[in-house]
Amino acid sequence: MDSKAEKQAPSGKTAGKPIRCRAAVARKAGEPLVIEEVIVAPPKSHEVRVKIICTSLCHSDIFFWKLQQFPGCFPRILGHEAFGIVESVGEDVEDFKEGDSVVPIFLPDCTECLDCKSKKSNLCTKFPFRASPLLHRDETSRFTDLKGEALHHFLFVSSFSQYTVIDIANVTKIDPSIPPNRACLLSCGVSTGVGAAIRSANVEPGSTVAIFGLGSIGLAVAEGARLCGAARIIGVDINPDKFERGKTFGVSDFVNSLTIGDKSVSQVICEMTGGGADYCFECVGQATLVQEAYASCRKAWGKTVVLGVDQPGKQVSLSSFEVLHSGKTLTGSLFGGLKPKSDIPILAKRYTDGELQLDKFVTHEVGFEDINKAFDLLIQGKSLRCVIWMDK
């Protein structure tokens, strides 16, 4: 045990010192998380240490929790959707101070490189996105357990800990008036889906949208398409119960791929729309669904946006003849094409203005000690977003 570590000491007294706190540690792939005490080192240069107020569970956490091979690695502190308060800052940090309300973002935004300065990209050149188990600048961890063993980071965030250290490229300030259990949703899932409709696809008023997978990401796409003024939003899923929930986000039609007989989903959608949807979104993470979404798009101007995370190494197969002659577009969309430091405050304002429906995404809330219950709810398809309060 580190005698220098402070346990939940008041802010201001912990700056520059290790902090001892609780974290939910993934020790082995697919096994329940273990809540244990860990040591969180002080932030280094260009880093901040954040007290996590609440965090929410995302399918990406589930995906990496199950992976037995790299980029899955253990022991690890998962979690990347959160709201927190800056506890202390490292050297060379000018834009953040103790007490700032922040949300971490898995996608770096250094604000300095060519891509971060460009309106055309949200993919930082200085810190390319990767599923690294360590922090950007020195490839080391800020977490150790009480035996002194290093614990791996997750997507540069690791929010399943009462305190975490994050690079300033992965932190965005947010309006402190927004409730923590709503602000945390802007860290990943909701922003990704809404952004994909608004930014990556640039959905036009009066257009037709088809969404493959009505989980939280797919419903966030529907919310974004609704905000853009889409006239028709078609949801594709194998669970008919999701249609009723989808209606509250603007989904107007539902296609159940298990009940359409010998027809493919793309045939059904092309028949429904008279030639295909203007915009298709793949939100599940299956190569075959990417191909089906592409086939469901209208020729000449149809655009397919890929949001789902598939298994490493999976390939998408498309006919080169069709690619040439159909004139369709296929694109990937990390974090919905949003630039975290500039676009998150905009989404936050749209929430406070009553436009963005964040409230409807929160279906469950639990205390930190019940974090494994949040995993069960998401795996069983019973929750959209389960908010986990660190100190309740």
C-alpha cells in the first residue's frame, strides 16, 4: 500500500500527490468487474486528473471487455462516457483549471495539427486514434493496484474509477449547469449518432433515412435525423419492441429482417422508398450489414455511414462494378464526424434549449457498487444508457 496516497481527500490537498480511490477493474475477459482500491498518480505534462461524478456504459465497453486478444488486454479500467470535475492539472496545461466541469472524449482533439484545424476532419494527426492501453505522450499508465501492478487504460479515459488521468487532447469543457447524468451521454454514444446524421451525412430536410440497428447509437442517429428535418426514418432491427421506443426519437417505419420472407432488407427498403434511402447508417458492427446498408441506398446520391464496431480483421465485400456504376458513397464515421472541443458545447446548448432529447436515452441509473448490473442490463438489451453514479 502506498503510504503517500490520499483517500478521497478534499480537492486542493491532493494536487501533485497520488490518490487512493475505488475503481472497477476488469481482471479477465468477460468476467465481472472487481471493485477494488487503486492508486491514481498525479497528472504529468499536458494532463489533468479528473474526479468522475458519473459514468455511463457503452457497447464499446462491452466489446473490449469480451476481447481475449489485443486490443483487449487485462487488467484494465474500462469506461469512456463520463462527466467529471478537474481535481488538478499537470504542467503546461493552460485551458483547464481545478474545478472545471468536463467530459472526456475517446477521440483526441489537439486543436493544433492540420486535421484538427480543418473543418474537413475530426481525426487528429498528432494523436491518431487507437485502442491503446496506455496514455498518448509517454506510453505509460497512471494506475496501479495496491500490489504495485500497473493497470491498463481504456481509450485514454478509464472512467470506471473515482479518479482518472486524461490527456488534455481528450477532455472537453462543458456547461456546469447541465446535470451530470445527462452531460456524460455527450462523451460518446449520443454524440456519435447525432453527429453522424448532422455532420458525417449532413442529412437534408425532407430526406429518407434508414438505420440498421436501433440500439442507443441507432436511436441517436434517429434523433439527429429528426433534428435535421428528415421526412422518413426507417428502423431496421430484429427486435420489434425497439420500434415502439424508436417512435419517440422520430422513427416512422420499421423493418424486421426476421419477418420479411425471402426478400432481403435492401429489397424491402428499395421498394418502400421507390429506389432506396437517401442516407443509410450501419450501427451494429457487422460487415454483412454494411453491404446491406450500401445496397439499400439510392443510386447516384445515396450515402452509407458506418458507425458499428466489428471484430478486428472483418472485411466488407463490394462489387467494383456496382461501386463504379451506382455512384453511391460509403464512409466511416468516428465520433459522428464531430470535433469534440468545438461541437460538444454546441450539442450541450441544443440540450439546454430543449432541442436535443438527452433525457430519453437514460433508462436506468445505479450506484457504483452495482456496475455489473449495468453490464447485465445492456447485454440483455434492457437498457439504452445506464448511468453509474460513483458516490451514490
